[in-house]
Amino acid sequence: MRLATLQDVMFGYDDVPCLEDANVEINSGEFIAVTGPNGAAKSTLLKLTLGLLQPWRGKAELSSHNKDGNKLAIGYVPQQIASFNGGFPSNVQEFVLSGRYGAGSWWRRMGRKDLEAVERALLHTDTLNLRNRKIGELSGGQKQRICLARALAMSPDLYVLDEPTTGMDQESRERFYDLMRNEVRAMGKTVVMVTHNLTEVERDLDRVVTLVRKEESGWKCCTTTSCSGHFVPAG
């Protein structure tokens, strides 16, 4: 099932286009990497896909439902987590637990399954020891991990992750990639991830989209093998 599509999309800032001829398809059950140099509009591409930005030209569509006909649940972890509001009143466990409300109602009581999901998410992101810390006490890297934990606890249909392994050492990155592969292969989830560490995760990927600069212009989507603008199987 197709979850999101960008078709001939153009977008920019201050009347200057930074992304042109963007053609992207995201299908259910895929592990997709988005890569390109610094400044290549990768974060912008994700925001357009999610409907957080509206294209100047072209079409951006995001499904409202998953493959089972239920409301599409999205776990989005953006960049710039270090700027997270330091005065946020909750502790880490409460913050991660809040992701579980997406699995039901804001008014429902949290049960054992919710608490178990939170503990698994904290374990997978090596943040269990932070569970009682206040958000404002955390470093930028720790904030990144608890936002990942919140997304994991949510168990969304679609993960949209903007450089999620920033600040992780190689061992932690490898564990994270294994976790995402399991979410796709065993759980049927979809992962779209911006990364600069393509060689580390390439074996796990279904498709890769690379942003390359058009001559004297903005960036466009290309595959690893040709500039057709569509994903192809990696490797």
C-alpha cells in the first residue's frame, strides 16, 4: 500500500527554490534511507512528505489510513532535538508514556501493556537509567534518544526519522539499525530515515533516495543508480 507520494514537487525558502522535481513514493513495509550532502534539503523533503510544509508546485499526498484501514500512526523524530524546551515539566518516563496515547484515547487509563511498551522503548534506546530525570536536565544526545523512545513506544505504522543516530557510537548505531530492521521485517512497519551513514545500514534497506544538486539550481531526488526520481531496490 502506498503511504505517501511527492510528485514533481518544488519548494524553497525566501523565494529561492531548494528542492525541485521531487518524485518520491513510500510504500507500506519498506525500509528507506534518504541521503545527500549537508544542506541538501533532506529535512525539507521529510516535512513535505508529512504535510508540515506545502509545495510551491506539484503534489504531496499522505494517506490517512494504514494497510488495515485504521488511522495512520506516524512517529516523527526531527532534527534539532537539542533545542527541546528545557522547561518541559515531565520526566522521561512520563514523556515516553505520552506516545502511547496515540494508540488509543487521551482519556483512557494506561495499563500494563503501555508500561511494558515504555520499558522496552527505554531499553532499546539505552535510556532506562534516565526514566526519572526531568527533560530539562538532559543533554542534546539524551533528548534525541528519548524522542526515539517515545516513537518506539507509540509503535507507529510509519517512522519518519531525521538523522536519528546523531551522537550514537557505532555499537549503538548498529543496535538501532537492527531494531528498525525488525520493525520492518517482523512487525510490518515502514521506516524512512535520513542518514549520513549509508554504508552501515545499506544491507538492511529496501530503497535509497539520494538528493543531488541540479545544475545551478536546487536539489532533486535521484536513485543510487540513475536520476529517474524514483526509488529502486538498494544493492
